[in-house]
Amino acid sequence: ASSIAPVKIFFVNIDAFCTFTSNATRRKAFLSSHNLEFPSPGDTRWYYRARVINVLYNNYEKLIEIFENIVDSATG
């Protein structure tokens, strides 16, 4: 995976998203208020990433809407 640039970028972004959601209580609470729960780091890094990818995939449209609302409220 590390030798294929798009794959490497994908996993770097997944890791960044995990950090973004797991290191802030307010962000976790906000996502939880929209019925979105992201897994906590657990058994193995690959298993954790797979679970996060499933949440992102299954809630993609909802996440886009949530983040657009965040941006709009910050700039409005």
C-alpha cells in the first residue's frame, strides 16, 4: 500500500479522520448527536481502519451534510 500513492493518501486521510474524531470530546459528542458513532482504536490497526471505513461509507451523505453545516455556520 505504501508504494501506491493514491492508496497511501487514502489511508493517511483515514488516519487523520480518526485522529480528528477521537481526540476531541466535543467532536465526538457532536457526531454522536447525529447518531454517528466511530469505533475506538482496538484490536489491530487494520481492523480499526476497516471499521472506520465502513462507518464513513455507510454514512457518507450524512457526513457531507454535517460538515457542510459546520462550515456554513462558521462562515455565516
